[in-house]
Amino acid sequence: MEVILSRAAPLLVPQCGQAQVRGMATLKEIRLRLKSVTNIQKITKSMKMVSAAKYAKAERELKPARQYGHGAKAFYQKAEIAQDKTKPNHLVVVMSSDRGLCGGIHSSIVKHIRAKLEEEGSAVDTKFIIIGDKAKGILQRTLAQNVLISFNDYGKRPPTFSDAALVANTLLNLDYKYDRATLIFNTFKSVISYITTELPLYNPDAIQSAQKIHLYDSLDDDVLKSYNEFSLASLVLFAMKEGACSEQSSRMTAMDAASKNAGEMIGKLTLTFNRTRQAVITRELIEIISGAAAL
Amino acid sequence: MASLVSSKVSRVPLLFKSCSRLMAAVQRNYADMAFTFASPYDVYYKDAKVKQIDVPTFSGNFGILPNHVPTLAVLKPGVVNVFEEDGTNKKFFVSSGSVTINDDSSIQVLAEEAHPLDRLDAAAIREGLSKAHQEVSSASTEAAKAEAQIAVECFEALQKALE
């Protein structure tokens, strides 16, 4: 018993001392936290403003690009060209970007890909072409050997036709012989929602074997090849524009939520700060008064 | 309750409008062409009804009338000429792109760059052409030479379009 007490006594002493110091320290700590949260709120607020401006531009650009994309898709739909899903070599073009802090844009694409891989099983050999560092970072952790090529330095400026042409060119000059290809991107729906979408891409063989292709007059290989190459670039551009718009809108909502959360935190911290401050004042008063009374 | 009724009533003409638009679209599929003409940055026509479209392609210039045989073509630099329903004629310069005519008589003309002729600046074209000529003569590789040659062709077509 003695031993325990003697051990407990020195333990208790610094605790008492700490409690006295802690009141002061927390006040300082709270002030520091309050400052940093206020700074964070300032940053998220201005990021929201920036992405709101970028979103407005992206949405304006999306309108014609969407028409353009639907025009490019029209032939493949109307000629009823189908992908042969029994063939094993599958190429997936992943549309992401370099920038984060935009909600679940990139992870929803990766999630979609993971679900797709699981569904297709091991019989399908899936390779990736990734546009943007974010999706690359996530996919490379588990599927590094499946990544063929990745593009970066994408997402800071709005996508242009030459970006799309570069990607399309890479696809066309690929050593990997794929049987079917899919483009995965986020389709912009509204400021608060986007849908992860798949868009099939066709190689000339698939077009040649389509049912309704014979309806089309005077098709030589050269025309078909050039046509398909141009359509590929158009579709990639369409996906890029959709992706860019969803990203900016998602960043806007994410930053809005972050500012709101920071505001809430500031409110709570201010309350605790004031309460602690008062407690410190009260305690000091008590100390002074009781000190005076003891004299 | 009253507000509920009025909101329903106000929806009726909207519904009717969208129905009639749908009906028009169905009819259009059989009789006329649904003409779409767009570049990534501008949409000039969207499922519009027009009389005739002249397009410059690598297999030659041709005019498209309703019920044209389905085909595909690749645009070359030149002028797309659109004759609208009311007889007005609009001209656009296109750099490259594709023409699709489907079996339901819908037509998609997609261009990398497409602009009405009044946006073109003759002086800038002349300057660009001479620069492109220089690039052809100074190009070291085959690919660079071919690229410069394409630029020359495009500028020549631009110049011709303005004449």
C-alpha cells in the first residue's frame, strides 16, 4: 500500500501542475487552430470561386461539344455496329485529370473499372490508357502491369481538339492489338451529379463486319480509315469536355461543402475559445481573491 | 390544393409541346433530312430541315438532297454550302472533318474547324500562306514536309473561298 501511494504521489503532483498550465495552453492551442481553420476556409472559398468560373466556361463549351459528340456517335448507332464481347483483348481509355480536390470524380471512374474487371473475369485481358495523373495513381497500385500509356499535364486548361488528336493518334499507333475498346468518362448531368459512362470505340474490323454497313454506298478502305480516325478524335474530345465539366462542377460543390464545414468548425472553436477564456479569467480571479482573503 | 391543380394545368401545354415536337421528329425521319453541322466549338445546325448541302470531300464535291443514299465521306478544306428551307444560302469554311449520311436520311457534318466566311480575314490568310510556303521549303523530314503541305492546301482553299 505504501509503495503504491508513494508511486502515486509523484504522479499526482505534475498532473495538478499540468491542469493549471493546460488552461493557458489550450487557449493558445485553440487560437492557433482557429487561425488555421480560418485560413483553410479562405483557401477553399477562393478555390470554389475559381472553379465556379472555370465551371461556367466548361459548361458553355460543353454545349456545342456535346452536339458534336452525339453527331460523331450517330453513325455507329445507326449503322448498328456492335462490339464482339467474346474476344479477349480489351483496351480501356480512362478519362481523368491531374487535379484532385474535386469529390469522387476520379475514384468513381476507378470504382467503375474495378467493377467491370470483376464482372468480366480473368478471361479478358484488359489494358489501360490513362489520361490524367489521378486515375493513374490509383490504378497503378494494383494494376500497374495493365497500364500501357498514361498522359499527364492534363486538366489545368480546358481540353482542345489537339489534345484529343494526340490521344487518338496514340491509340492508332499502339503496338497492342485490341479487339475492342471502351472509353470511360464522367458525363455531366447537373452541378450536383455526374454519371460514369462507357462509350464503345470501334476499330475498322468491327465496322466492316457490321450488319448494316452494306447500306452505305461507295465506301473504300481509305475513306473508312480516315473517317474512323477522325471520329475517334471527336469522341475523345467529347469525353474530355464532359469530364472537364463534371470535374469543375464537382470541385465547386466539394469546395462549397468544405467552406461550410470550416465555417461550422470555426463556430464551435470560437465558442470553446470564449468559454476557456472566461474560465481562465474566473480562475485567476478566484486565486487573487482567495489569496487576499488568506492574508 | 389549388396550387397543385394549377401546376398540373400549366404542365399540360408543356407536355403537348414536347409531344408535338416528338411527332415532328418522327415525321422528319421519313420525309426530310435531319441536318447536323457542328465543330467542337460551334453548333450551326441541329437536326435542322434544309433543302440542300454542298460539301467538299476527298472523293469530290457533292450536293446532298433529301433521301440521299447512305454514305460516309471525309471533308477536305473548302466551303460547305447550305441552302435553307426559305431559300437563303449560307457558306461555311471547313478545315477537315467527316460527313455521314445515314439510312434514315439524317446527316452529320462534323468539322475540326468551321466558320462562316465573314469571319475570315484575307490579309491574315495571305500572311499564313507565305509562311506555310516557307515551311514547306525549310522542312527537313518527310512528315514535317507533309504537314506544311497540308497547311498550304488549307490556306489556298481559304483564299479560294474568299474570292
